[in-house]
Amino acid sequence: MAAAPVYCLCQQPYDVNRFMIECDVCKDWFHGSCVRVEEHQAVDIDLYHCPNCAALHGVSLMRKRKNWHRHDYTEVDEHVKPVQAGTSVFVRELQARSFPSADEIIIRMHGAQLTQKYLEKHGFEFPIMLSKIDGLGISLPPNNFSVREVEEYVGGDKVIDVIDVARQADSKMKLHDFVKYYTDPHRNKVLNVISLEFSDTKMAELVEVPDIVKKLSWVENYWPEDSFFPKPYVQKYCLMGVKDSYTDFHIDFGGTSVWYHVLWGEKIFYLIKPTNANLALYESWSSSVNQSEVFFGDRVDRCYKCVVRQGNTLLIPTGWIHGVITSKDCMAFGGNFLHNLNIRTQIRVYEMEKRLKTPELFKFPYFEAICWYVAKSLQETLKELREDNCQPQNYMVEGIKYLIPALKSWIQKEPFPKEARINLGCSKRKYCRYILGNNGCQEGLGRDGEMGLNDLPFPNELNKQQQHKIHLFNGFHVGRTSQGAGQSTAFQTRAESGGGEGRGRDDQ
């Protein structure tokens, strides 16, 4: 067998996981780390000369800048083209604009007030700001914790995703090289790190997420230890941004809610409520060819400005559309979590991601699988409530009403995950029964208009579903009763023939 070809000064075989650059003279390929060229720097090189060729042909030739408002700063006819998001001109114009204050929508409270009981009673529909961490049950490094210390705990050789803000483009970089850039007083670019998940590093011991996040999180509460899929780790991110870093408007994957804590520095969030109209506008904007040239905040009625200062903690609810600018060099910690308080919007965002053909890399890991695990748990919860003659809370019933059709839709339309077929060696039907359990309970589902969580209908049963019927969720009737122009949800248990207001459980 012929030996694999070797490249670079180091004479090593090609490695798909390492950035390489081609010499425009000798046409050989070189590892960026061997010739001291970072991936984000390559875009600035017009003609690259390797060290050997540079001795004869001179140093590499750089691209010439022609504008400060386009992602491609060498574009011709740039003076007639719109400003693009993230460029220095865009950032300057954004910082000069006025926006309605987020005080109109933000709920401010102390950590001890932010309980599961509070959110179950009042809902989690608006952003929550906490000026201090007291009572949050959160653990963080001291506020003088530096990027160099991040390197010590995480490891300088860890390859991280870095955003070149002016181009709104991703590249790979070793953490050591990013720290070197960050601590250099003469930065020639704006680079931003927003996706360093560190749950598998020593730094995880320094950070505990807020208690409320742990109590609500689907992953924390419902993901089984013996799952066929790897557990999603999305609750501990370290964000390191230099001044003028900008992240364009987005909804966090899977409609997850988000917690942010600014350890030092400052970030400004531009918040947009996830109304039906705004979500439709967002989907249209996200799929447009000129997305980077249109400031989404101008497409909606209200875009709120929220300044998050050192020591502040911000919780953003399901589906909120937001852009972020770093107004001062900043280190922040944050994370994402799914929960029961707004299942409808979480599923709606996930379905939007599918329509937009969002790459799997940018979706919540195994979103559909965790929905099955949640369905099993909710079935058990409803059974306990019925046995105790208690009414389920509104958010739970509303969530189930949107969860069941989604699960049935995924069974009917989506191909069974390849990795599950390999690991399980079984059909989609058997897989779903494995997740939900098949305990022979007859209170069920999918027959004669009764739909519950004990035995979700599989493809051959879907045609039995009839809309606008009274549905049965493990013993609880959930129907629609007209009230004038609007509608409201009506509940009653089998044991209660009369109306009246049921009582919910105040588990915290």
C-alpha cells in the first residue's frame, strides 16, 4: 500500500480537522499553526507565499480594503450597496440610534422571589432582570476572573468557534490564540466567542446555573441516564466578547429560554416580543437573500433596548427575538433550557427551524427525543393528579395540547433517526413505545377521539383522530367552549361532574 502523501513543513499527512492554506507559488499545503496563519486571517490574504517561497518571491500579498460597511471589504461599487450587519459602520449607526426602554417589559425582582411556584402562577412570558445574584442559587467565579484563567481551566489547545464580527462569519481557533488576541491592546479585528460550552471541563466546577433553571430544565429533570442518545449539554456557556461585538437577531435554538450573567463588562440586548406577527416577520426575514442588509428591529412595531451591566442576570423567555451588542469588553456566563411553561412556542420555533432548513449543528440536540421523554413524565404527573382529585395547571394542559399533535406529526412525517436505527435495531413504533413505556394501561388514547399520553397513536392510527372533539388526557377532559368572540379552555375530571375551579399543585 502506498504511503499517504505528506504536507507542510512538518511533513504530516492531511488532517481534515486542522486548518490548512495553499501556497500560491509552489501549490503545496501548510497547516496554519505551522506557518502562523489563523483561519480568520486567511480571508485577508490575496496571494499566500509559504516561508520557502517568500524568500524568493517576497511576502504574501494582502487584499486591499475598499469599504467599511460590507462583509466583503473588497467589493466593487460598494458605495451604492447597503450597510451590512456587524460592520464597523453598522455598529456605529446602531449605537447612535434610540429605542424604547426595556423597562416597559422587563420584570425586575430579587433572586429569592424567582421561584417555580411564582412562574407557574404568573407565567414566564417577559424577560426577568435581577440586579444581584443573592437568592438565585447561582455560583460564579470572582468578578476579576480573566480570559487567561478561562484558558487555564478549559485548556489552551481546545479548538473553539470564533465569530469574525465584521464579516459575520465563523472560524476555528485554539483558545490559547484567542486569549492572545483578546489581551493584545492592538486588535485589528473584532472577534467574538459565544458558543464555548464548558460542562466537560474543570471550569464547570466554578459555575452553578441558577436554581430556577435546574428546577425547570427538561434536560435536568427528564433526560434518562440510559438514553440511547447523548445528553445535551447546553446550560453552561462562557461568552467572551470585545467591544463592538455584534450578534444579529435570532431566536435561541428550539425556542429555549436563556439565562445570562455579566461577570464584567456590559452587553446591550435588543428585544422583540414573539407575537404571531413578529414570528412570521422573523421567518420571512431569516429566509431573505438580503437578511444582513435589513435591521430586523425596523420590521416590527417595538424593539426594546435592554442594558445588562456587570453583576446583572437576565432571563429571556421562550421565543423572544433578540440581537446583542457588546458595549464594553465583556465576559458573561449563560445557558439554554427547555421547560414546561411554554411548550407551544418551543415546538413552534422548532418547526420554524425545519422550514428554514437550519443545519442540525444549530438546533437543540435531540429535540424530538426529549419531547418524548417529557410526554412520558407528564403522563405520570397527570395520573397522580387524577388520583389526588386535583386539577392540572393551565400551562400544563396547554402544553400537552400542542405536544401530542407534534409527536404524532413526527411519527408520521419524519424518517426514523439513523443513529437510533443502528443503536436500537428496531422500528420507529417500537422506539416510541420504549420511550413512553408500554405498561398495558387502557386509559388512553387515539381511539374514538380520546387522546392521552399513555399510548400515543402511531402511523396506522393517525386517521382516527378527529378535530374539535373533547379530548381525554389521562382522565382529564380538555375541550373548547365558546365565550363570545373568544375561546377559553374548560377542565373537569371524571370524578367531578360539575364545573367549578380546580386546584393546582404548588410543587416548587
